Amino acid sequence: MPPDTATALLSARWVLPVAPENRVLDDHSVVLAGSKVLAVLPTPVARERWPDLPETRLDRHALLPGLVNAHGHAAMSLLRGYADDLPLATWLNERIWPLEGRWVDPAFVADGTALAVAEMVAAGTTTFSDMYFFPEASAAVALRAGIRAQILGPLVRFPNAWSSGADEAIHKSLALHDEYRDSDRIRIAFGPHSTYALDALHLARIAVLAEELDVRVQIHLHETTEEIATARKETGERPLETLERCGLLGPNLQAVHMTQLEPGDPGRLARHAVSVVHCPQSNLKLASGFCPVAELRAAGVRVALGTDGAASNNSLSLFREMHVAAILAKAVAADAAALPALEVIRMATLDGAEALGFGDLTGSLESGKAADMVAVDLSGIANEPVFHPESQLVYAGGERGVSTVWVDGEPIFDKGRHLRQDTDAILASVRRWRNRMQDEQ
Amino acid sequence: MPPDTATALLSARWVLPVAPENRVLDDHSVVLAGSKVLAVLPTPVARERWPDLPETRLDRHALLPGLVNAHGHAAMSLLRGYADDLPLATWLNERIWPLEGRWVDPAFVADGTALAVAEMVAAGTTTFSDMYFFPEASAAVALRAGIRAQILGPLVRFPNAWSSGADEAIHKSLALHDEYRDSDRIRIAFGPHSTYALDALHLARIAVLAEELDVRVQIHLHETTEEIATARKETGERPLETLERCGLLGPNLQAVHMTQLEPGDPGRLARHAVSVVHCPQSNLKLASGFCPVAELRAAGVRVALGTDGAASNNSLSLFREMHVAAILAKAVAADAAALPALEVIRMATLDGAEALGFGDLTGSLESGKAADMVAVDLSGIANEPVFHPESQLVYAGGERGVSTVWVDGEPIFDKGRHLRQDTDAILASVRRWRNRMQDEQ
């Protein structure tokens, strides 16, 4: 069917299209043309123009683009709460890495990713980024679950369950990229873990490949003070400078965390059109530091939002991440007007989509874009009165009201039920993994 | 019936008694004696000793003391989201205070408090503190709803809807205190708003009355840098010093916010046994500053938790407050091991109860205490696997699993339903208030 034939109306009390204008539209309808958005119009206008179309009424709901979780390690959901409240080095070296070394295999990744995707979908996320071992397993799970994803295998110098080192990891990433070349759902990108996990020559090689093939690159960058201090000591420069020297600063780059900045850094990131992925809950929980979000945005840097993995969060709800991002940005900027609710919603939708290279496809409710959407019921004791729905979505716990989630116009979650995933089977597998890991603790 | 006659068993997968030991007990039962806790025992032991008692099984649940919300302005729930993302002075002077001046009366307070109590109960809170106009109306609502409360009328020098100034406000507080003298549910305390809203002579008078009558005192203290700067300019001293001079620093005092401290302050607060009430979400959202929670606790200061009012939060869930408190404390202390999950649960229960003067009665599951409890279902996609239930309660969004809430052994919330409040009637009244206020915006 041609993309300009309307097929259905979704009429909501409030529509937040994010673009072309980022404001709240009262009593509007999203007109669908199959899997695409055809138009966003006042409901009476839409009804008059298409009186015979099936109409879904969302009378107590806000309808907004599906959320984009721009950084995470999905399979680590199997380690949720396994080792909290520990110093970062102890957490990684003594708990997480040994456990991963012992257990991570394709089945672990498939089961953990299925759990993570189910949680994300139920919280309104329709696109996520994932960096973990066995990315082919994560990609397959995402595809079956009907969610959109940027998938990255970790590129690290040391041998691990998935690769013998950086060369093989790059090779495997390229092969996987080739496999999903034509997919609108799955995009494979490069995941150099960090400057401390890779040498400069491999970083330079990744830069060339990324530019040649137009592949995105995501890296953990300036997460902690220790990372900067160690880099200075070992290389004489900060990781950001290493990336610049290796040719990696550019519009394809997604720099995750960025809690440790110097005065010239926001301008440098903006000039190179680098996207920053902000993970406030992980940064706080691991005591990594404070990303200056308002300052970065004022400098013209695109800032997306990520939950990071469940082992350092412990929730994959991007609504919860929006909440913490919005209130933390105000305190960090010492300005209660910093990062208003509509702006953080933009970060969690369109900015995320653009950072991941999905901006042409998703992240806003605009004509021609995929109908990736979430409906949130704002009625009830914890949300009312509703003066400004965006305030409720961000500050009052939007994820509790998620009622329906669509990808490409297809509902994948509705009224508490997953339509593409068997959550009973997922939970049974999760409990098996838990018991096996617990027994060997 | 004598308090040592067991009447029922509540058998949970995990019990978190908070005291005498603050740890997780696997497969334990809380033995009730009417409205009191008789004992906490391993479930097989309890079943053997009392084989004929009715037993409630909570096989997927954590059972913990009901939460204590140590600071708020309940009726302001009617202003939830009315004016977000504004600078503090604009927010107060141009939006909140004019709106309050126009609308606040006993009916507003009764309806707003009913909404707030319903939200708090559904999120596991069994005791709250409230500072607002017409405290007699809040107290009546709390009593009917079956929740425990510390109620304070605002003591301010300027005339307002409730009083002509400080003298009348103190007089009315004393009368209300007398009315509830014998209540275990409602305790009336003094609510001097702040040092800038009262003169030193009234603060001194409150200090004497509080000591004579053994009444608690709650005050907003060191909330913002502006508060300190203005006080220095106008009085030559910081508000904390003014309170010391007026004789208010003592075990009856609850100092709310405390984001602006000098090096000697934690020791001074500890010496005077002052309780601090930490409201991290409000502090972040209003860009007030960062309370050094780990440092205060290390100095021996009791730190309770509060949500503040819905107009500056916008949720009254103490689970959400615990989450932000726990992750923020780590970043502020630059220590990922700061404020572990069990410690923040203690802050939100026993420390809060002791700060409010309810410590003999509630805040832990110990023999002889009131059976004020909350059961949280930890099964499901967003919580599993469960390695450490305290991690899930704090970091993964415990309020989403609240299944039953008891005060004095009586369920007041069960399986999504309020048993002592008519939520349809509350929502109808909230919508009426919303429409009236919206129309005059």
C-alpha cells in the first residue's frame, strides 16, 4: 500500500510529537499509514477527513515517540543487584568480571537480552543500544522481540569469551554489519570499549572503517577521574585527546558518560558533532561523577540518554532515567530552569535516535517516520491533577502508566502484556540462571 | 486481648526488620498480637509453635516496616506539576504563593491531603510529616485514612489564610496539640517555617514551649545558598547559629534540607542530637544544593528522608526518594560504597520514626511495636533475578511492587485498592480543583 494511504487513527488526550515542534498538543490524533506516521492533526480534523478509519481512543493518555535507550549492556540484567554498594574497582574486578568470565556464553546473552528487552518495552522503549559479548545473539533476540536496536560487540585488546582480541572482534563486527546491512531494525556499530581497553592503532583502524562504511562508533569516555589520571600517566594525554589523534571525533561517535570535562571540551565536542550519551543513574550509583548536561547542550552538543546495564542502575526504565537526568541537571547547573521536561523528553527520543543513526526513521511523530510510539495513562492517584503532561511523564514516574507500545505501527506491548515475548519463559530462564550463579557464589 | 497472645502469621520470602539487626531474613514470619508485632521468627519455627493461627503467605514478597515520610506539604499535591522548571524565586513568588493565596482554605487542604495520603499509602508509607495551613484539616484526613502522622501548622510572621501571624499560629498549634494529646496516630508539633519567616523572639518562645511540653519542632534549614547569604547580611549569622542562640538545637529538632554546611556543622548537629531530614529530589529539582548525607551519618547525625511537597518533586513515593538518596549520596561522597541499600531503608523507616518521635511505636519490626508494614512483590520482569531484595527495593523501583500496607496490623491498602479511602471521590474532587485553578490561570 502506498505510504500516503491512511489506515488508522490514534486519538490521544495529549500528543507530544517532539518535532517539528517540541510541545504538547491537546486532543490530537496520530494518523497512521501502515507502519508509518502520515500526519499529526487535531482529532476533530482527523475524524472529519477520515470518518471511516478505525480509531483507537486514548482519552487519558499522553502519546509520544517510543523512547531511545542509547547505552546499555542488556544481558547484564541477569546480574541485576548481584553486587551493589561496592567501590567501582572491587565491583568490576572481584565480582562482575569473574562472574562474566565464568558464565557468559551465547545462551546467557540471549536469555539476559530477552529479559532486558521485555523490561525496556514495558517501560516504553522502542530502540536501544547494546554493547556486549556475542552481539549476534543480542541482535537475534531484538529482531524476534520486534524492537529496534543498535548492536555493538565489545572491541577490547584482551581475549574473552567472544573474541581473541581486537582484531577478531573488529572482524566479527564487520561480518555482523554485513549480515544486517539491509535491516531497518538492527544496525551494527563498532563498540571500542574504551581507550584503556584498546591501543591507539586499533582505534585509528576503527576510525577509518567507520568512515568508509558509515558505521556508528560507541565508546565509554571520561567515565571516572581514575580513567583520566591513568591515561595521562600512561599516554601523556586524556582519552578525548587520544580519540582526536586517532581520528575518531566525528558525527559517527557516541561518547558515553563524559563526567570529567575541561573548559574547552564542550566546544570541541560540538565542533566535531560528537554525540554524548548521558547515564546519570549509573554515574551516581558508581560515584563516577557529574556530567554537565546543561553546559554541553548550551554548547550545541547533542546529548542522548542511556540506562547503562542493570548491574549498575538497576532499572532499564528510560522514564526513570529522564527523571534523574532532569533533576540532576538542575542541581549541577545550579539553575532550577535547566533541562525542562520537554527537553529531557527530546533527549530520550529524537536526540537518542539521531545519535544512534536512526534519526531518519524514529524519535519523533512526524510524517514519514516509523510509527514507534508509547502511550502513557496519566490518570490516577500518583499523576493527577494534570496541568502539564510532560511534567508528569518526567517527574512523577511515567513508566508506571505505560499502556501500549508500538514499533512500526505494530503493538508489541499492550495493557501489561508483551505481545512478542513469552515473559513466563523468560522468567523461568532467569530463575535458572539465578540459581546456578547463586549456588556458586 | 493481652499483647502476648499471637493472633496471626505473616510469612514472607524475605523479612527486613530494620532492627534489632538491619539485615535480610529469608523465609521468616512476623507473628502478630492484634495490632502489635509479637515476634519475627523463621517460618518453620513460627508454624510449629502456632499451628492453628491464620497465616498470610507472601511467597514472592519482601516485608518491611512501613515507610516514614519525614517532610512534606501534603495538600500541595493539588499543585503537582502546576509550575515546574522555573527558577526557585519565580516558582515561589510568581506561581505557588499567589495560587495558594487565591485558593487555600480548609476544603483545599482536606482534598489535597486526601490525595497525598492515598498516593503515599499506595507507595508503602505508613507515617508522614506534614507542614501546611489548616493542620486541623490534615489531621482529620490522616486519622480517617488510618495513617500515622506528625502534623505541623506553619509558624510564620506574616498574616495568611490560617493565622494572623506567629502568635496566633503558635496558639492554634498548642490548641491542636492539646486536642491530640492522647493519640498514637496523630502527633502535633511546631512548624516554624524558617529563620527568615520568623523573628528570633518567636523562635526562642517556641524552644521553651517545645521543651516544656516535649513537642517536636520541624524547620526548613540551610536549604539554599541565598538563605545563608541573606541571613548573614541581615543578622550577621547563619540560620543554624540563630537556632542555637534561640535554644532550638536539641533532640526535638528536625532540620529539613541542610544542603549548605560548613566543616564544623555535622559535629554540632550530632552533639545537639538534631535530626536532619534529607529531601534529595526536591533539592535537585529546585537546584538547592547537595546534602552531604554520608558525612552527616559518619558524624553520628540521624538522617531521615522526606519527599517534600508534590509541587517540588512531583511524586510522594518514598521508594523513589530512597533510590535518589542512595545513588546521590555515593556521587556526593565520591564513594560507590556510601549509603548501601539497607542503610537507606533504615533512614526511610526507623530513623524517620525516631526523628518524628514515633520511634517507640513504629519504624522497625520488633516485638512490642505497632504492626506498621509494607509487603512488596519482587517477582517479575523489572525485578528479577533477585540476589539481594534490598537492592531491588531501593534501586529497581520498589513502589511498583507494593501489594499490601498495614497500620497497627490493619490492612489499609491491598492489591491495588485503598481500604480506607474512596479514591474515585478523591479523584473527582482533584479534577474539580484542577479545572477551577486552570480556568483562572
